[in-house]
Amino acid sequence: MSDLVTRLRRHNWRITPQRRVIAETLDGSHVHYTAEEILERACEQMPELSRATVYNTLNEMVALGEVLELALDGRSKRYDPNADHEHHHLICEGCGLMKDVHALADPVDWLPGDERHGFTVTRASVTYRGLCPECRAA
């Protein structure tokens, strides 16, 4: 059973065959598929799966807090199943490849006190941008 399915069961979320295929498609590290990519991959396992089911299921997973909806690269929204641990993202400006990265220090500490403008900062999200090895070589 996938880690994401296990986490979804903790919410007493009904795991239908369609939902299981979608969750298993999302399972893994460095997974940041668009809804269309999820549909394409999931249909390899369940050809009758509908686009509406994929979008509705993704919306429910996001609402449960088990999947992150990302709009970081100015392209289609991407879905990150690694909502259960803090991480940041590295995005290729050439092809849009996205990878999870784990900071060695808390980025909240990087913001100087005078730049907090009275806010109590509780968390930070960092996006690194650059070129992946394939785009750099091209």
C-alpha cells in the first residue's frame, strides 16, 4: 500500500478503486505531476478513469492537506504528495522539471528581524530556480 493511501485512510476517506489509482500515481518522492499528467498515467492502470474524477479527487486530497497544489513556475498547477514533511522546491527554468529539496537550516531564520515588519513568522517556502543538467547542456 502506498504511503499516500495510508495517510488518506487516517482521514477515514473512502478509498475507491479510482481514488487508489490516482493516489498510487502520485506516490513517491520528487513527484510533481499536473492533473493531465496524472490522468494520463492513471489511465494506464484504469483506462475508464475520467478527467472529472481526477480533478475532484485531487481537490479532495488538497482539502485534506495530504497533497500540495503548487503554482510555482507560471505553468499548470502541479500536485505534490509530500505534504507530510517540510521541504522546498528546485525548478528548471528551461523545461519546468521540479525537485524537492530539504534545507539544512530553517529558512524562517534567514529573515532579519527588521524585515519581518512585526509579523510572527511561522513558516517559509523557498523556491530555487535554475537549469537542470539537460537544459544546461542544450
